[in-house]
Amino acid sequence: MTHKKPEASNIVIFGGNGDLAWRKLIPAFFNLYINDFMPSKFAIYGIHHQALDEDEYRKHLLEGINTFSRSGKATKEEWKKFSQHVFFFQGDFTQEDTYTRLGKTLEANDKKWKERASRLFYYSVAPRFIEPISIALSSHGLASVEGKDRIVVEKPFGNDLASAKELNKLLTKHFKESQIYRIDHYLGKETVQNMMAFRFANYVFEPLWNNRFIDHIQISVAEQVSVSGRGGYYDQSGALRDMIQNHLMQIMCVVAMECPGKYEAEAIRDARVKVVQEIRSFKKKDVFKNVVRGQYTAGKINGVSQKGYRQEEKVAKDSTTETFVAARLYIDNERWQGVPFFLRTGKCLPKQSSVIVIQFRESPHKLFQKETVPNRLIISIQPEQEISLLFESKIPGVEMKLKPVEMDFTYKESYTEAVPEAYEALLLDVLEGDATLFMRADQVEAAWAKVMPILDAWKSTSDDLLSYKAGTWGPEKANELIQQQGFDWTFLPQPLQPAKPARKPRKAKAAVAG
Ligand code: BG6
């Protein structure tokens, strides 16, 4: 979709001195600004409870841009212009006076700009502040214009189904659903967005995108980073809540959804939510057969020592929180019946590698003597951004010898355009009032409903919690889970020749492919 310049905007970041604002939000606004996507009239207020000198605050933000912005260090000229739009606002989120002063500040801008600017309130705060902020914004009438005023809520969006429902109830009591933007930054990633284009703008793949031709699908988000510095949050959360319930399930939706009738927010969100609703719910006994959890112990990653999870700061010494999950899920609908979706994520793995693998079935007819490798499509989300298709080819020579080769599309080689950060795409969408890439209340609740049986089963015992050494690919049982399907986990970069299937892959249905 093309973007026109958004209308005048007041942007308020609750938690303006926090890590997210520093690393992600301000660098994203800055990049939007230098690429001419910000409104011609805008102001950003970073709210923090302690008093800070505005110049010092701006200097700190500049350091964040210089460290984390994808476009590198800001030039003096760019920063000078941008920083004139950025202000520090001292205020306690729980004090009425904060909102009275904020209201006056926003109104003064409206007056100066001679229009009622739109308002974006970003909740970059601990969950306990969501309620007081929402109540105060509502009682002070600060977000009262439905088509113009929006709130952005960061994860964690609840801690389980009941708390997510509570949170939705609270937010919809104070704002219209159309004003609430629940962010999952994975939906803003360029390669995740490209899934829609790839699937629905290329008719060649769509006829194959179903259980007749696909053996299984892998969605794997491997992280090299530990939980260091975030132990307090992570120990209450774990990989299932932190990654699977949101990011991996969102990717699963984009991979598995039906083509929406229109390229329009509600139609696309309807199509995504339907996928989650149709994920088969686990019975307790099935959880242990289909879900593997692990926790890292001390090890080495790329030769660098890494302490064990239980030795991390603010983590309980006897913690049973999982830092790794691999799960086999099924979607009960006509398209996907019988096709396992393998989801895997973990911290302290050997490398960062987020990939979607569409593993096709083997041809039912064996024309060649050699065991051929079934086709495989890899969509790499990060750090590489590429799509590759593996297929068999004849090795040049007088004999008929085959070898699998890959056809690659890489962003680097195909485009000169820079790939924006997920937050840039998402923040611009909020400024424009486009909710396509945000989660609706029903989707968040549906995703929680699907992970609840796993959380409940885990509550009853921790006997299934396995350990894995930092710097390895997680517990061996996670490999066995996918090997039962006849394959191994795929990660990038890896040698061209795929790992030999552990058992013969299932054949495609002859009636269809023959
Ligand atoms: C966050 C999780 O939502 O996503 C983190 O809380 C995780 O634990 C991060 O590291 C991964 O995001 P990205 O964009 O770095 O893949």
C-alpha cells in the first residue's frame, strides 16, 4: 500500500525513558522522519516519572539512534531538525495532574497547528500501569475522538486467557476497539509481510498450498541471545508465553490463512483469527507427546561462555521456566487436515535463524533410481532475508545423475531499497489509522485459548522439562519430534544438501499428483 503523509499528530510515549523507546521507537520515528513519512506537524512526548533535563533526554535518545538505527548515525542536520519535535514530559502515570498538564500541552499544539491533531498514546509500560493510564486518558477525555485517537499496547497482552480477557474488557470499556492497536512486531517484519504477497500475488504457489502437496511446515525462531537483563520478566513468562503465543502463532496465521476477499484490515484480520480458532486444542495427555520444553544450562556460544538460565540475574535458583519450546500443532480444516506445523523457539541456541519451511511431499512416481529429495521452500525471516526453493536437477555430464539445487531470491540482490524495521512499518500504520498488522481482541484471546492446555499440563508436573547446553540446538527430544515426520529442523545458513530424512517421507496422494 502506498502511504500519503499522515495528518498532524501528537505522539505520547508512556515509558519514554525506557529501553523500548530508546532502542526501537525513537529510532523508528527518526527513520520515518528522514524518509519523509512523518506528518509535517508532529510532536513526540516521552513521559517518565522522574525529572530529567530535556537536553540530557534528547542526548540519550540520539545515542539510541546512533547505536540502533538501521540507517546508522544521524547527521547533525537531521538530528537538529528531528529533535525539535521531541520533548521530555515529567509525569507520574498514576497522578491526575500528569493528565491535566498533558491535556493542556496537546491542546496548545492543536491551537498552534490550527487543527485537532490525531493522538497516539504508546503504552511502553509494565502491565500494572495499563489500567491507571487507560482510566485517566478516558476520564480526562484525552483520547475521545474515535477516528483520530489511538492507543498502542505492547505485549505481554495478559499472562493467560483470563487476564487477557480482563485486559480486553478494561481497554474496551475506555476506548473503541478501532482505537486499540495491539502490537506484535513480527507482523511488521518485511519478510512476514511479504508472505501475503508471495502467496496471494503468485498464482503458481496457491494450488500447491495444502495437504495434498505439503508434508509439513516448520516455523522456527532460533535466538542466540540469552535472557540476560530481562530475568525478572522472563522468569514469569517463559518461551511459550513470550514467543509462541504471539510471534510464532502470528507467523503461522500468515502462512496458513485463506485469501481474504479484500486487501482490507478487517477481512485480513478475520482470515488470520480463523486460523488460530481452527488449531486443534490439546488434551492434557497429548501435550507431553507434542510439546517439548527445555531450559539452558551453562555452555559456550561461538566460543564465549554463557551462564545457565538459573544463574541469570532475577531468575529463581530452582526455576522451571522454559527457555525453549518445540511443538507440533495441527489445523483442523480442509486445507490443512493432517499437515503438522512444527513450531520451535529458544534462547542461547548456536545462531540466530528465523525461518519458515514449507516441506513438500515426495513424488508418488519413482522415475529415477536415486532417492530424490522432495521440494522444499525456505522463507528466511532473519538475519538473512531470502526465499529459496530446493529442487532436483541433472548434474551436467553423460550420465543421468541428479542433485538437489536451490533457486534463491535475496532482498540484498533484488532490491536497492532498504528494508525498514518492523516498528517503522507499524508506527506509520498507527499514524495512518491502519490496523491490518495489529491484533484484534478475538485473536489474542483465541491464541491464549490454544496455549492454555499446555500451560495447565505444565503446571501439574515439571518432569518433562529438559535441559540443554547453551550453544546447542535444544533438547534432543525436539529433534526426535520432527524426525518422527521423517525430517530434521532446517536452519540457515546450512549446506545445500539437506539432511537425509530420518525415515522415508510420506508420499503425495497418487490420485492428485499422479
Ligand atoms: C520479544 C521477546 O517480543 O521478541 C524477546 O520478548 C525476543 O524475548 C524478541 O528476543 C525477538 O524479537 P526479534 O525482532 O529480535 O526477533
